[in-house]
Amino acid sequence: MINYEEKEKKLDNVLNELNLMTNKVLKMNKDVSSLNLEKNQLLREKEESQKNFEQLAQQHTELKSELEKIKEDIGYKFDKQNDLNQKIDELNQETEILIDEIDKWQT
């Protein structure tokens, strides 16, 4: 009789442990599922971030190109303005020389 009671007690203990382990496995499976969902969400966010980065990089390249064109245009206009100013200065000098010549002739 004792042997039967001991076996029953051991069997109950084993069943309790098995139930505990089953509960732990179920919890772990839920945790794994949650982690997989989170991983998938992070992967989607990463993909979206990469697309945004690529778009921003493209915009940066385009804006950089536009800025270079503007710089070249401004440089060209300043060069033309400097050339014009230089020609005006030359004409002013020639005019002064001519005025001096006219003054000499009149005296």
C-alpha cells in the first residue's frame, strides 16, 4: 500500500512539474511570437528609414548641383560686372585724357 501511495504521490509531483513546464513553454512561445512581431515591425521601420534616407540623399545631390549652378552663374555675372566696371574705368580715363587735350587746345 505504501508503495502505491508513494508512486501516486510521485506521479502527482511529476504531473505538477509537467504542468509548470507546459505553462513555461506556452509563455516562452508567446514571448517568441511577441519578439517576432516586434522584429518584423523594426524591419519595416528600418526599410522605411532607408527609403527616406535614399530620398534625402537624392534631394541633397540635386540641391548641391543646383547650388553649384547658382554659384557658377553668380561668378559669371560678377565677372561680367567686373569687366563692365573695368571698361567704364578705361572710358573714364580716356574721357579725362580727351578733356585735358581739349583744355590744352583751348588755351
